[in-house]
Amino acid sequence: MGLIKSLRLINFQSHKDTKIDFDEGLTVILGQTDQGKSAIIRALKWVLYNEPRGTDFIMAGCKLCRVSLEMDDGSVIIREREGQRNRYILIQNGKEEVFEGFGNTVPLEIARAHGIPKIRIDKDAASAVNLAEQLEPPFLISESGGNRAKALGRLVGIHIIDAAQRTVLKDITNAKQNFESIQKDIESLNSQLESYKDIVELQIRISSLQDILKKLKETRAIFSILMKSRQELGELDSEIEKNTDTIKKLDFIDKVEQNITFLDALSVKCRYLKELSIKLAQNRQNEEIELHIIENMRNLPNVEEIYSYTQSLALRLSSLVKLNTSFAKITNDLNAMMRLKQRTENIFEVEEILPELEKVVESKRKLLSTLDLLKSINNQIISQKADLEKYEAAKKAGDYLETITEKSARLAALESLRASKKSVEDAIGKGYEYLKTTNEALSIMAKKYSQILQEAAICPLCLQPIDKETVKKIVSDILN
């Protein structure tokens, strides 16, 4: 606590310019009525506690009001008011510092400089124990019983226990509220967890759907390849149609090949028939000669020779009949050949286009090879379609994907709720530990309070004598 060395009042109520020097110890201001004794107390309160408010204390006809306070350490505190200017000036260690805009409070630097604060009896009550105004009763006599008890309690340190008790009770209330809130949160979380009780089944379904999804991706890749093959197949089909039209236009090639083979055979027969025709002409010529000889020898007496000759003629006649039959057959073959010749009279043109036909035949061979390849691809397509039918359930993969996404979100929310639940459980554990620690501290403080009350044997509130039973009851009320 600081000591006031001197006080100077300028234009403060009835004091135009007054300076008062203080001595150590208690200072009492005496004098007749209305001589400015109370104004000195008000001036001190204005400097020390920023009281009173307003401007009613400024001397009539003056604008500036100033009160200077010099402390024993050499610090000077100046409080002045002039029009709109309202400020503190602190001169300390040769340095001047100005404070403005502090409202209804006292700047902390000013309070530290004078070291004469109000004594706070309770959170709602404070008393300036260093100052007493005129006609004011002795210290604490005018205060209520509660304030007197609090003041005495502060003297012996009971206010610390009271503050601790209030804090502990507040903490207990807050802890109970937090506990109830956490219990409600746990119940809410448990009710929410009920909706996730099938999480294992969902996990299995998700795993199954992931396998189906993997197979679906593989099937899509195969399907993409098949679609590409189908496109190529379409192009091949159009080419096949074009080549098929060309092949249809060249259907006569097989007949031409057959006719060429048949013509080769007919050519051989024709050469054979020509040789037979020559032999037949020679035989006819020989027959005419022999007939002429027979005519010339008809009258020969030698019958045996005639008989012998007749037999040879008979043999020749039989041979000629056979030759005639062969000739008739050959004639029929010649007629057939003539008809064939008429049908194949453009055979030499065919020989001219034969190289082109060979190219066409080669193209036909390639097309037949391509056709075999297309048949193989069609078989593969049929096989893949059969595989796709096996995975018919994969067609619903789009719906499953949405379900998977929703379940994944719910799973993430569940994990978050699980983490929140763990955090809440940890908080509850800490709350229980804090309650335990608080109860232990409260028990210790209650024991100390009980000892103090037993030693004092007086109630700090009503100042009535108390016994051990009353002390036990007070302690029991505190603990409960």
C-alpha cells in the first residue's frame, strides 16, 4: 500500500487552489461546517477511484478542474477535467504518461501507482477502508451482518474457502450438466448405432459387389473387344456381300471347268472316232473290192474255194456289223459333241479370261478363309454372350454403385460417431476423475474449515457461538 505525501486541489468545489501535506499514520481533517472537509475526501476518491461521475464538482465559473496526488515514492498522479477532456496523467521516474478513454474504471497503471485499492468484501461488495467521510460510523458497523462476516472471513482467509466452495459447486453443477448431456449423447449415439447393426452384412455385400464389379470391368473389357470385332465383322460382312455378288456372277466357272474336262474327253473320243472312220472307209473300200472279186468268181467251179471264201466273207460281215454298231454309237457321240460345240462355241473367250478367273478363284479362296475366321469369331461372340448371361446380375451394378456409395457414406458417419463416442467416453472418464479429485479437495477444505470453526467457536455469518455438532452439520451441508 502506498502513502500519500501531499494533495493539491484546483477549482474543485470550494477549493480554488488548496494544497495539503500528509504525515505518516492516520490523518483526521477537522474544521467548521461547510469549509470544504468533505470536498477533500471527494477529491481523493476522484483521483483514487474515479468517483464521483459527472462535472458537478467543478467550481462555478471555471472550466478546468484538477486534483494532484503526490506519493511517498515521488510518483505524481494528476486527475483533470476540462470540457470534453477527461484524463489521468502519471508522472513516474521522470516520465509522463497520459490516459484517456478509460470510461468508469481506473487505469491499471494508476491503481498500481497509488496502491490504495478498494477492499472487495464480496464479488458484489467493495469498501474503501482507507477513507471515512464525515458522520460515517466506525468500520463495518454500518455494514450488514453478511458483509461483516465476509470481511472477517477475508481477514482469516475463509474467503478463499468460500470462493473454492463456489467454484467447486459451480464445477459440480457444470459436471452434472455435462454428464447428463453426455449421457443423452451416448443414448442418441446408441440409437443411431442401431441403424448400423447390419454393418457386417453390408461389408460382406460390399465385398461381394466389389468382386462383381471387378468381373464386370473384365467383362466390359471383353465386351469392348467384342464390339470392336463386331465392327470389323460388319466391315467383313459388307466385303463378303460384295465378293459374294462377284462370285454369283462367276458361278459358271465350275460349269466351264466341268465342260473343259468333258471337252477333253470328247476330244480323245473324237480322235478315236476319226481313226475308226478311216478304218471303216478302208474296210468299205476292201469290201467293194472283195464284192467285185466275188462277182467275177461267181461262176468258178471250185465250190470249196467259194465256200471257204464265203465263210471268210461271213466273218468279215460279222466284223462289219460290229463296226456299224460302233459307227452308230460314234455318230451319236459326234452329234452330242456338235451340240456341246454349239453350247461352248465361246470357249476361246473363256481361255482369254482364264487368268482373271484364276484371280477370282484365289479371291474366293481368301474369302472362304475369311468366312472360316468369321465363323470362329461368331462362335467366340456366342461364347462371350453365354458368359455375359452368367453375370446377368452385374446389369444392376449401377444401382449397386449408388447403394455402395450411400453405405460408404454411412460407414464413414459410423466411424465418426464411433470416434465421437470414444471421445465422449474419455471425457466422461476425465469428468469422473475430476469429480473424484474435486470431492477429495472439498473434503480436505471442509476438514480445514471445520477445524477453523471449532477453533473460532463463532459462526462467521451470524457471529453466534457454535458447538461441534453445528460445525459437523455445516460441513455435512457443504459436502452434500
